[in-house]
Amino acid sequence: MPRISARTIAIVQRNVNDMLTETCTITRETGARGTMGEPLHDSTEIVAENVSCRVIRVGQGSRGQTMNVGSQEAIVEMYRLICPVATGFTTDDIVTMSDGRIFQVINVEDGLTDEAFSGAIISRVRD
């Protein structure tokens, strides 16, 4: 497989950054524990703020993928998150868009981007 030159990667990064038309905040649970050792899910820290990004629906049309949640089958809407290269997110991070939509990072796609951008598969969190 041919190696992509640094010049080509820089051009791709610039083109990708021009297409990032939204902004988001990325937060992560701190891992704090309560008095009984239970995880405190409301204890979060901001990983990155005002990050340029783009959210794109994964798959075809409005159909989602089915997934077993507990003992129930549920339709899960999957999206792709694209951010500038080196944006630090991990699985289970929460991505809050500037318009109020909230997503959870399902999978980080760091091996697929050739260092041109940071990518992840995310799922919409419903209130």
C-alpha cells in the first residue's frame, strides 16, 4: 500500500476542515465514585469545546440498525462524527451539538482516516 505524502495529507486536512460546518462539545465521565463505590454518571469533564465537526447519517434513508437492548430489540440510529485531526474522543464520550442534539460515541475510527481527520461512529441519545 503506497504511503500518502505529508503534503497530500495536509491538503486533505484543509479540505475536510472546510466541510466541518457544525460545532460540538465533547464530555467524558470522570470515573468518580459515590460513598458506596457506585459510579457517578453525572460527574463529567469537558474534553473539548467548540470543536468544528460534521455529523453524517450512516446507512440508507431513515432506517436504523436493530440492536438488542436488554431483552428488547431496538432500532438504533447510527451516525458518523468527523472532527479535525487529533480531536481527543474515546468510546462512551458524549457529544453535544450546538443545536442541542446529543450523541454517544460507539466506536472510534482512528485507523481509517490516514491522519486526515478524527472519526467515530455515534448514536443519538434521546431524552
